[in-house]
Amino acid sequence: MKAALLAIGVLAATTSANAKFCRCQPDQRCWPSDDSWARLNSSTDGNLVKVTPYALPCHDPTFNEAECTIAKTNSNSSSYRSSDPGALQWSNWEAWPEKDEQCYIETSKTTPCKQGRIPLFSVKAQEAKHIQEAVNFAAKHNLKLVIKNTGHDFVGRSSAPNSLQIFTHEMKEISILDDFVPTAPKNKRAPPGIKAVTLGAGVQLHEMYSYLGSRGLMVVGGTANTVGITGGYIQGGGHSLLGWLHGMASDNALEFHVVLADGSLVVANDYQNSDLFFALRGGGGGSFGVVVSATVKAHPDYPTVVATINYTTPIGAPYWDGVDALQKHILEINDKGGTGFYGLVPNTPISDSQTVSLMILSATFVNQTDTKAIEDLLAPVKSEIKDAIGLEPYFDVTALPSLSTYYSALLGENDTTGLQIRFASRLISRDLFKSGNHNKLTKAVSSLRYGPGDAIVGAIVAGGQVSENRDIESGLNPAWRDALVHVIAAHWMSPEMTFDQQKALEANITNVEVPLLKSLEPGKMGAYMNEADADETDFQESFWGDNYPRLREIKALRDPYDLFIVRKGVGSEDWDDSGLCRV
Ligand SMILES: Cc1cc2nc3c(=O)[nH]c(=O)nc-3n(C[C@H](O)[C@H](O)[C@H](O)COP(=O)(O)OP(=O)(O)OC[C@H]3O[C@@H](n4cnc5c(N)ncnc54)[C@H](O)[C@@H]3O)c2cc1C
Ligand SMILES: *[C@@H]1O[C@H](CO)[C@@H](O)[C@H](O)[C@H]1NC(C)=O
Ligand SMILES: *[C@@H]1O[C@H](CO)[C@@H](O)[C@H](O)[C@H]1NC(C)=O
Ligand SMILES: *[C@@H]1O[C@H](CO)[C@@H](O)[C@H](O)[C@H]1NC(C)=O
Ligand SMILES: *[C@@H]1O[C@H](CO)[C@@H](O)[C@H](O)[C@H]1NC(C)=O
Ligand SMILES: *[C@@H]1O[C@H](CO)[C@@H](O)[C@H](O)[C@H]1NC(C)=O
Ligand SMILES: *[C@@H]1O[C@H](CO)[C@@H](O)[C@H](O)[C@H]1NC(C)=O
């Protein structure tokens, strides 16, 4: 009934005005009255707040010295930014360049603070009912809806101008289930119970790792502190140091509780709403519904061996020869269970007059204890790097009692954020490395432009069970099954740049760098939707390959009026960049 009424409303809106169909804007008569907002507030038990940009107290005429000092002190803290509905982690997504609106902490006090892409209202959800009320309210009033969990999204999916936000950060449930059986309809037989963990929408990685680690457990999760687990991470696929042993995070999902566009709360698993289950495992956050909780497989908190190789050289050719020597061995390292990251920072200023190039490999071998075997595996890599760069690299192999120990040592509690960043990225196949073409990858990355601190991250997070899970039917980008390395080129931007300067840098990423990486394997592979160029062309093909048509169908069925539209998400091609008007 509700859906039918809504259909009429939408039809009326699209046919009556000659203008294109848009979400209701604050200056229009359709905008909810104060009384309507007050009713939403009471139906969400007083959890509705007005949202202001993070840096508002640092600008006239709202300047407030004490509050501004607090905002400045915490500006690089991802914990702080997670807990504020008016903040994102990457401040470029707080701005709205098309309208020349921004509110940065770095700009002068006299620069006015504009709302930008920061939502106008937020429901700080404590329970599923609050999410249902917010969804129904947005549908009824034709509002742009946004879901913010931690605000870490690199593609601008957790903010939109003039929107109503659902803030999931405070939903912190973690429960361990010794004998989890998916909820199945009466006519279907569910499998025997297994050990699992149910995670609320707001749980962040460091909270989960410390809770599970102290109980000898682990799940497939990301290498970060404050990134959420059940939001964008798992719904986009989720790569992990545990992936080689157990597959992608989305492969490990057993069940989702999710609020749909019609306001209903449903269970999605292999036994019911299996279309949604397909979509929520890789189809991307914010596109199909609001996940209230996810139940995922529990694994032991395995012992782990960590190997480090790093070096510092002057800028120039030998630096890249060292990188090539490393890339030559990645397949072999991965075949022995090695995962992890290599970071390249070719342009690292260390003083006013000196700039060096850094390489650091941190390879983790999960469920292994034999340090001698890892030393033997990596000794030739180290010596080939030495021959290439003419210097002895640092080399260390350490056994740790558990993966959670590694996470807490490596990660601590906060990620550094509050900065501005853009990516070019590509999934690089196992075949490329197998056929000895690692040098093509080296050549491609060495030809990119590196501003100070710009980095390449080589995430060795595929192979092993990620490849073996090829037969799992899910929305995940099928390219993951053939991948070995997920390569990201990260470019810093600065709040001091004008929007035009930023646009030029972004255009170069999209028109020069991504095509260069793509040309390594034309017509194959793709990119990871969560860590990609935010203006990726042909994003449907890059992020989902052959899965896109099915995801699009599920989207049309489950969200027929496009309540859940995010940048470069399933179905977003029908909307403008802000998700405000149909195109
Ligand atoms: C420091 C750092 C390290 C990272 N490491 C990894 C890694 O090791 N592996 C990896 O795979 N990725 C990694 N990422 C990328 C990460 O997966 C993405 O940034 C992801 O979008 C974060 O999801 P979030 O829910 O925390 O963020 P948000 O920005 O809050 O949300 C991301 C998207 O999901 C949607 N969403 C959020 N919550 C829900 C919900 N409950 N229901 C439906 N939609 C929702 C939002 O609308 C948005 O579209 C890393 C990111 C950072 C910043
Ligand atoms: C919602 O209600 C709470 C509790 O009554 C109140 O503190 C808050 O200011 C209200 N929010 C808005 C946006 O009016
Ligand atoms: C935040 O990080 C930037 C870039 O590293 C730095 O310039 C700035 O001083 C940091 N801010 C604080 C308060 O530490
Ligand atoms: C993380 O950030 C929060 C909020 O800014 C702060 O209270 C906490 O001390 C930080 N933790 C660490 C380990 O820096
Ligand atoms: C390598 O890393 C170690 C440990 O972090 C550090 O002490 C060392 O200076 C680094 N060496 C080089 C050559 O970069
Ligand atoms: C972990 O290692 C143990 C001991 O080698 C082995 O028996 C077990 O099968 C391994 N677990 C996985 C998931 O590979
Ligand atoms: C565009 O990118 C390429 C490759 O990174 C680089 O060589 C070139 O300098 C860039 N151009 C601009 C204008 O930034």
C-alpha cells in the first residue's frame, strides 16, 4: 500500500513538472515543516539532530575559540571524525565544488563556512526502528538520504548535499554465537550451526579486533582501526590479511538484517531474500538498504609471522629496480601464504633540501609459526633487491602469537585522516606476474607523477582462498578471483588548492593514470569499488564486471524509487553526481 502511494507520488512529480525529477530542496514547499521534523524526532526517540560542518566554529561569524581549538586538535583523528555526523574522514567530500561550498579547518577565520555536502539533519540510530522511521520519512518527503557509518569512503558515498543522514556509528553490538544457524523459512532446511559473530552497523575494526582477540577469535576484516565492518567494507567485498586463508570478507557473510526502501526490516541469507544477500556481498554499501547487523563466520586468532623488507634510496632508477626485484617475487610469496602490503613513496622530503624514495614491504603469513622457512623464502628477495639498489635493505622476520596482536601493534586506535586524497587503482592479475610481466607494472607505476608523500600501495590481498571461492555466487567483482595485487596510486590534495586546481588533478587521474594502469591488461580485470578513482569511467564494468546487470535488476526490484543512490554505486548512472536529480 505504502509502495503504491509512493509510486503515485513519484509519477506525479515526474510528469507534472516539465523539469527533471529531483529530491526536495530546503527552499521548496515540499520541504518538511518544523512540525514534521519534530515528529521524526519523537518517532526516533529524540535522536534527530541538526548537522553543522565539522569546522564551523573556526569561521566567522560563528567563530568560537574554545570549540575551534578542540576541532583543530582532533582534526587528524579518525575516531573523532567517526563520531561526528558533521565530519567525514577525507575533507574533500565535505565540500561541494559545483556550488563553490566548503568549510575547511585549514582556511582562514574570515573564509565563510558553507554546508557543502554535509547533510542538514541526522538520525543517530540506536536501533533498527530508528532507521525504519528515517527511511520512511525520506521516502514520504522525497528527501536525499545518506548513510554515514564512519565516513571513510574514498568515493564520496557517505555524504550528499541537502540530505537527511542515517548515522549508524552508535550501534555497537558484538555477540559471539557458538552455534549459529541462518534463519530459514519453514520449507527450507538450514545447515548445521557454526561459530559466528554478529556485528552491529556501527562496530569499528579496532573494537572488533580487541573484543574477539581477547577471546581467541578472528574474522575476515580490514587493515585499519576505525573503518567499519558491516557498512561499506563488507558490502563492497572487503579485502583482508585473512583473505588468503578464508576469502573475501563478503565470502564470510552468513546473514544480514537490513531495512529496505519500503521501511521493512528483513533477513537476507542463502535461504531467504537471497537476491539481497547476493547484492549485499560485494554490490556496494548504500545501494540496497540499510544494514542493521551482519553475522559472519568466526575463525581462530591464528599465530602469524610478519616479515619486513624496507629501504631508502636517493630518487632515481635504482629505486625502481629494487621495486621490480620485489614485484618479481610476489607470486611466489603469495603461493606460500604471504599477504600484506608494499608501500612506495618515491618522493619523500626529509628536510628542506633533501628528498628520498622509500619502499616498505610488510608481509604477513597467517597461521604460520616457522620463521626459518619465511627467512629462507625471503632471503633471495632481499639479496636481489640489494643487487638492484646497491644498498643492504632492512630485513626482519618476527613470529607473533596472534593476528590480533599484529593488528594492535600495527594499527593502534586511530587512523590518520582529516586530509584530502584521491586514488587511481587497478586489480592486477596473477597471470601478469606468472607470465613474467611484473616489469610492465613497475614501468607503469614508475611513470606516474608523485607529489610529496604521494604513494603506491601494493595490496597483496588476493590469491589463496580468494581465488578458490570462485564459485560463491555474490555481487563481488569477479576480477578479485583472478587478482594477485590491488594497486592503488594515492595523491594528496590540499585544502589550499582552488577547486579548479583540484579538478585538474582529478582529471589527470581519470584520463591519464587509470588508463595507463588499465592498459596493462586491456579488457580484463577491473578495480575495487571501495578504493578506486572517484570518477572511474565505466565504473559499472570496472567495479562489478559481468555481475552488473544482475545487481541492476536486484536494485530495480528492491529499491524501485532509487532512495538509496550513492556516487558510482549500482543505479547511480541515472542520477547526477550529488544524487539530487535524475539525468
Ligand atoms: C585507513 C583505511 C584502511 C582501509 N583498509 C581497508 C582494507 O584493509 N580492506 C578493505 O577492503 N578496505 C579498506 N579500506 C576501505 C574501506 O573498506 C572503505 O573506505 C569503506 O567504504 C568504509 O566503510 P565504512 O562503512 O566504514 O564507511 P562510510 O564512509 O561510513 O560508508 C561507506 C559506504 O557504505 C555505506 N554504508 C555505511 N554503513 C551502511 C549500512 N549500515 N548499510 C548500508 N550501507 C552502509 C555508506 O552509505 C557509503 O556508501 C580502508 C579505508 C581506510 C580509510
Ligand atoms: C530532538 O529531541 C531531543 C530530545 O528532546 C532534543 O534534544 C533535540 O534538540 C531534538 N532535535 C531537533 C533537531 O530538534
Ligand atoms: C594534520 O595532518 C596534516 C598533514 O599531515 C598536518 O599538516 C597537520 O598539522 C595535522 N594537524 C594536527 C592538528 O596535527
Ligand atoms: C584516538 O582519538 C580519540 C579522539 O580524538 C582520542 O581520545 C584517543 O586518545 C586517540 N587514541 C590514540 C591511541 O591516539
Ligand atoms: C626500515 O624500517 C625500520 C623499522 O621500522 C627502521 O628502523 C629503518 O630505519 C628502516 N630502514 C630503511 C633503510 O628505510
Ligand atoms: C592452520 O595450521 C594448522 C597447523 O599447520 C593446520 O592443521 C590447519 O589446517 C591450518 N588452518 C587452515 C585454515 O588452513
Ligand atoms: C598527469 O599524469 C601523468 C602520469 O602521472 C604525469 O606524468 C603528468 O605530469 C600529469 N599531468 C599533470 C598536469 O598533472
